Amino acid sequence: MSIAARNIGSQAGIAIVRMTEHDLLEVVEIEEQSGLSRWGWAAYYAELQSGNPNLMLIAVPRQAAIIEHRRIAGYIVARETAGELHINNVAVRGSYRRRGIGRALLESIIQEARRLSVTTAFLEVRSGNLAAQKLYEESGFKAIAQRSNYYSDPAEDAVVMSLVLMQKPA
Ligand SMILES: CC(C)(COP(=O)(O)OP(=O)(O)OC[C@H]1O[C@@H](n2cnc3c(N)ncnc32)[C@H](O)[C@@H]1OP(=O)(O)O)[C@@H](O)C(=O)NCCC(=O)NCCS
């Protein structure tokens, strides 16, 4: 059953569904407004073509009026490789923050990772991005390493965080 049908991340007022090609302009807009390292339309499109569609999710408010074709409150993009999940991007539109949408997106992707028998989830976050680090810590992620000058514009260290989902078989 698809994520859209299961609606795995649903919470009051929000549906978490698969991202499609039609969502990419809005996804890129949210990316640009969120200060993330730039992927841009082409990279998201390529990921949609080659990645697992259940690991590219958007949060859609159920009741909000669609204003100027905008309907997406946030999104998350991850990739599964050899039993590991790499969370590449997560962002919530400024006007929708602190309503539990980031947490719902993260929990949805973790739920999907468990379904895929992922053993460990990883992500990198700017060392100064305490809001995101708090969100990840609340979902069980722990800081495991620091990468010097990992980011540019502006230069900043990355904190590598991981969440063990399943013990590897001996
Ligand atoms: C990080 C981000 C995705 C969080 O999204 P969100 O929908 O606002 O997060 P939630 O409402 O689900 O918050 C869940 C918890 O995270 C923590 N948190 C989120 N934003 C926070 C902030 N600005 N300051 C402190 N803690 C924060 C809180 O513990 C919060 O729980 P609470 O609201 O009950 O206190 C959002 O701030 C964002 O898009 N930031 C810009 C992009 C970004 O930094 N992405 C991460 C890149 S690694």
C-alpha cells in the first residue's frame, strides 16, 4: 500500500503524502527560504526518478486555503542504501513552524525506514542549528561525530547524528 493511501504521518490537520514532480517548485521555494544547502529542482527531480518514492514526503495542511498555488507546509527527503537511511533534507515553511510538522515528517520517514528494515538512520546538521538538533534528539538521534568545515556559505561544522533502528544480525 502506498504512503499516500496509508497516510502514515497523519496528525491533526496534516497529511503526510508522497512528493510528486508537481510539488517540486514549492519544495524548492521552501528549500530556498529555509537556508538549506541548495539542491534545486533538477536534483529533487533526479531523486524522484531514482530514489524510493516512499522516502520523499510532503506535509499538506488539510484545511488551509490554497493561496497562489501553494499547498505544501514542509517536506523531507531521505535515501536508503545498504540498510542505512540517510536523511538529506527536511524543512518546514516559516509560517508553519512549531506546530509539530517537522516531527511528523521525521517520524513518518523513520516509520518507513523500519518497514524497509533499515538498521541505522544518519543525518548531518549545522553545528549552530540548535532547533533542528533538538527536533532530532527528541526523536532519539544522538550526535556521533563532528565534521570540520563541512558546510559552506557560511562555513560551519556539521554534527553527524544517528538513530539505531535495528541491531545488525551477528
Ligand atoms: C528544523 C525544522 C524542520 C523544525 O520544523 P518544525 O515543524 O518547526 O518542528 P516541530 O514543530 O515539529 O518541533 C518539534 C520539536 O523540535 C524542537 N524545535 C523545533 N524548532 C525549534 C526552535 N526554533 N527552537 C527550539 N526548539 C525547536 C522543539 O523541541 C519542538 O518541540 P516543541 O515545539 O514541542 O517544543 C524547521 O525549523 C525548519 O524548517 N528549519 C529550517 C530548515 C532546517 O534547518 N532543516 C534542518 C536541516 S538539518
